[in-house]
Amino acid sequence: MTNIYLRRLLTGQSLGSVIGVSAMLVLFTLIDFNGWWNTNSLANVLQFSAILGLLSMGLALVIIAREIDLSVGSVYGLAGVSFVTLEPVLGVPMSFIAAMALAALIGLLQGLAVVRLKLPSMIVTLGGLFSVRGVIYVWTGGTVSTFSADARTHWLTQMFGGHLLGLPAVIWWTVLVAVLLSVMLLLTRFGNHLLATGGQQDSAESRGVRTDHVKLATFVLCSMLAGLSGIITLCDNPQTHVTLGELMELEAIAAAVIGGCLLTGGRGSLIGALLGTFIVVSVRYELIALGAPSSWYMTFVGAVLIAAVIFNQYLANKVNRSL
């Protein structure tokens, strides 16, 4: 029995990210103990990790289904901008619903293009990245208004952007979403169908799994998580710009892969995606704290991403050989 648990641990989808987080914490402790282990630093890292983590979890679901979504950064920006721009007309609750519906619609349209028209998801969502960003520029004319004083004190804004038990609310929202999605992935029929769709699509279809419906649902979920993240960001800090969310898709993809998601589909972990996000955000924060040039951050993420892909593929091959 002990060997079974040890084997599961060593072949677990989050093993690489657990090792990465452990090594990172030891390194930061050695080189900058006082700068890293203080309340402000950890609170900032956790807050930004939670915001990016919502995107990473959505991308993890899409990657598990053997697809990719490059548009999440633009959807994040459009949902946030919509929430702020529509608020004077619709009020806070309705502008929230409208922004989330818009995010879901983008995910639905992109998913339909992938599953109905059989277009590569990379091309479809790359087009979505540019198109949605263009909509932001055309709609706002390059300038985004800020929340009114009443909107900032609205209960919905405070619920997403305030603090709970001394921590930013986004952290609790991300934990809640992670728990719900993990239960869905591991304990529900849809979760089994999602893993089967990404792992062996032909086999899944032969057993009656509607893989097109599964992929469509993951694209919608991914876009809605990106939209929720954008809205929460602006509830916490209403100052925004048309560039909101630019390049976040690359960080979110890197975080999901570092967290154990296999780009060939069928294997991945939402907890791993969160740990990967924590690594990406922590390194960026610590390099800034140490005064390192920004190029070091990009170099680090690139190197760790390649190492993570190799390690994840090694684990996947090891698991396949043991079956």
C-alpha cells in the first residue's frame, strides 16, 4: 500500500510544480530572507497569483482537452473595461452580468469555430486575441473611464475587491473556484469526459462521449474565468487602461504548463496550475525587489517552461509504460 501511495506521488501531475515551489522558497530564503518573508511581500504575491491563477485554471482545462486559448488576456481586458464602461448605464450588478455574458459569448464563438468548423484552436484564438483587443480600442477610443464613487462602495464591488479575514477577496474567490473546478475534474462525469477527450479522443467518441460538447464547455469556462479575473481586478483597483491584460495569456499558459499540464492533452492539474502561477508571479516580484532587469524574468520563465515540458513528458511516458 505504501508503494502505491509513493508511486502516485512520484507520478502525480503536480509533482514538478511542488518541487519548483519548494526549490524557489529555499532559494528566496537564502538570498533575501527579510525581503521575501514579510507580510506585505507575501500578500502582494498571493494577490497577483490569485488574479493570474483564474486565467491559468481556465487554460488548464482547455489544454487538458488538447486545445489552446490565446485570447484570455484580451477577454480579461474586455470584460474589465465593459464592467467599468457599462456601469453608469446599467448599474453595478447588471454591468457585471453583461461583462460575464460577453466573456462567455466570446468563448462560445471560439469554441464553435473549433468544434464545428474544425479550425485549429491556436489560429482561432489568436484571431480572437487581436479582434477582442481591437474592439476595446474602437469602443473606448483609447480612454477608459473609472468607477463612480457610488460604484466603488457598492456591495458587489466590495465583495470582489475588498478584504476578507485580512486577505484580498480575490484570494478567497480563487480558492473557491479551484475547489469547485477540482471537484468537477476529479469527481464528476464531465471531468472524466474532459480527461478522456484530451487523452484519447477517438476512444472517447467510440464510448459515446460528446467531445465537441466537452471542448465547447471548456472554451466557455476559460473565457468566463478570464472575464471574472478582469472584473475582480477592477473591483480592487478601478483605474484601468485599454492595455489591460496584454500578454497575460502567455504568463497563464506558462503557469499551466509549469504546473503539470501536458500540451498533448489528457493530463493536467488545477492545483498544479495554481502552483505554477505562484512560481511565475513570485519570481517576477522577487527579481523586481532585487533590482534585476526585466529581461531576466523573461529568460527565467522561458527556461523553466522548457524544463517543465520535458519533465511533464517524462512523467507522462513513465505513467504510460507502467499501465
